[in-house]
Amino acid sequence: MDHLFTVTGETAIPISRTGLAAESLLERQHLQEWVIAHPQVLGESVLVITAEYDRWADTDGVPARDRLDVLGLDATGRLVVVELKRGTADRDVHLQAITYAALVSRFDLDTLAAAHRDFLSRRGSDLDIDACKQRLLDHVDGEWSPELLQRPRQVIIAADFPKQVTHSVVWLSEMSLDIDLIQVGLWKVGEHIVAGFTKVYPTPEVEEFTLAPTRIEGEAAAKKLQERARARNAVHVLVSAGLLPEGTRLRMTPRHGTTEAVRDAINAWLEEDTRRATATWTNNTAKPLVWDADGASYSPTGLANHIFTSVTSRTADGIQGTTWWDVDTSQVPSDVDVEEWAALAGFNLSGLAKQLTGTRKDWTMLHTLLGAVPTGQWTTYGDVAAVIGSHAVPVGRHLSACSQCPSPWRVLNAAGRVSDGFQWTDQTRTDTPMEILKAEGVHFDGAIADAEMRLGQDDLRRLLDS
């Protein structure tokens, strides 16, 4: 982020850039604490295991003063080694990160649980070793994998990076080491200091073409990481988009990662107890499924693996669990349009996630767009969703719950009807969207709005641009 401005209408005023040293902010006391408090800067779903770790000193000969700044665990089961620099990174900072990665690659679950227990204890939270071990196991989507622990991801955070570091990191990445460079910047806004974390390498494009999991040595570990990452990303996309309301019912069909014989065996097992084939969705990124068979919470892949093992007595390998679970569209949530909900039929969780691009629970663009829809015209949930990068279902649910949305009555379902799920946020209102639209000049044929008065996706995009 090279330039930051405060804006008021047409006026943009540059914000002065500063730095940690200039503001007397320290690496360990301040920067490290920011990362611990907000581990999302390290990537998706990272649990901080420990900080300032130096317990290898006696056995590996590393001086005690050499401390690993932060060690995390991501939801795919990989360790995350973090090196922090409050100024420009040293020319050999990547070598430090590699050294720590090599050391932690030999850690097992017991070692990590002990480190986590000591870390929490230093910060005033006492958990016994078994509770810490379970916390680590619960954070990982799927079975605990020693193979993935041996391939830590490295993250270097600094104010800037010399060319020696960036060139070396690019080459090391091509040689199958996974290293992220994150730039931390500070700006002064009035009496406040604003911190920003920007991933400068790899960019999403580079990540797609040069850091794909297939480049990791070890075919089994690569496959496991790839499937977990896909499943994890699908869950995060769905939760972030708000597509599935709490309590959405799901039905299971075994698919990815199984043979026809195994699928037949699983289906026979499901018929013995129909509760085994159903689950309830919760918007919990770690374990969103509550299985009807036992009432416990699982990740989609974790539950698929559990079912696979229950039937075959074998350990599952490489199952993408989000492909196993379909939305039961026969049960329509009260705040969702029936026709829009029916459009989800035939899609599994993975397929639904692929429909959603760039979605997030930031409705600023939606509010801007609705405010631009003129009197006497209407649009649809689907067209609005396509323009803002969402889906018709979360758009409709948001409109029914947000008191700040301008003119929600001007959004109808794909058939041009008022949604069955439409409701006023002001419960005292007795007028209907159709009554208001008619008063604004929209013509209706029975319950269907005049298609000539509809704004399509191109029309909506022009409204945003203007």
C-alpha cells in the first residue's frame, strides 16, 4: 500500500507515512503482539501455538538468544513459522526463517501441545496438556498428519525487503519452499496510528502458478494439503458470503475420494440409520456441520473421513468432504425466497462456493447500488448479487434484516414477484412492496412486475459507474 488518503467527496488528502521505530514501537512488545492478537495477517485460520520459542537450545545447539518469534498452525495441518522485523529485513532473514522451519519440522503433537501450554500459561490462561493437545487436533480440518508438519510454511513480516531477500525467496519458492513476504506499514491519521499488513509475495497469480501444492515434495502430503485447502476455502467462502442460514439442513452423498464399491458400502451403512445421512449447517468456519447421528460438530472433510473409516476400517486419504454434502432445499428458511432457495438444488458445498467470487459480509456496495435504483423501476436479487459479487440468497436475507438498506421493496425475485421471504425491519409497517411499487409507477400483471421496468445487470453496473 504505497499511498493512503482521507477523502471527503472530491477531496483526497494524503496521509503521512511513518514507521515503528519513528513511533517508538518495538518488535517484540508491539509488532509481535499485533500478530498474536490478529493471526489472520498470517493467512486463513491460523492458531498461534507459541511465541519466543527457544526450548530447542539444549538439544540442538542453537543459542538460547535465537528465539522463534511466532509459531502457528493452520487449518490444513501445517505449521507456520513467523519471523518479524520492525524495520527493513536483514539480508539473511530468509536463512533465519529456514533454520527455524527445519527445527520445528521435527516437532510432534506432544511437543507442540507442551509449547502451547507454556505459551498460554505465560499469558494467564491455564490449560492442561491434554486440553492443549485437543485444541490443536480440533483446529485441523481432518486427521492429524505428521507428513504435513514436516513442511512448515514460512512468513516473514518486515517494513521492507532488500532485493537480496526477494530474489532469494522467489528462487526458494521455485525450489518448493513455501515462503510469504508481508510488508507492515504505518500511517498517522490525526492522533491515531494506522497499521496495515500487505502480502507482497507471492501474489495470488504467482501463488496459483508457482506455489500450487503439487510442487511440494511427497505426493501423499501434497494431495492431502490440496484437498484440505480446497475444503477449507469452500467453508470460508460460504460463511463469509452468508449464503447458508444457521440451521440449513444438509444431506450426504459420498463422492470424492471413494471408489464405487466404497460408495455402495457407505450408502448401505446410511440406510441402517437415516440420521447418518443428514447434518445441520452452522456458520462456524472450523466445524460447521452438526451430525444428526451423534450431535457432534465436524468439518465437512472431518465428518466424511469419520464415515469412511467407520464403514471401511481404513484411514481416509485425500477426501474433499465439501463435495459430499448437498443443501436440502425441501426445507426453506423463513427469511429466504422460495424460488431463489430452490435454485440451490443439486449443488454440494464445494459447488456452491465456486459460484461465489469475492463475496464478503461488506454490504457497502449493495447500499450504494440500491440507493441509485430510481423510482418507477425494479431489479432482482440475482442481478444485484451478480453485480456486487454475491448470491441472491444472502442478498435477500440481508435486505430483510438491514434497516439501512435504501428502497428494499425495489428488489424482487427472478420471476418479478415480491419474495415470500420479504419482511420489513420495522415490524409496525403494514404496507406491502407491491403497493409502494405501484404508487411509484411500476405496473403489475397480477403479482408480476412489468419486465420493461426492470433494471438488468448492465443497467445496475451503469448506475454504479455514474
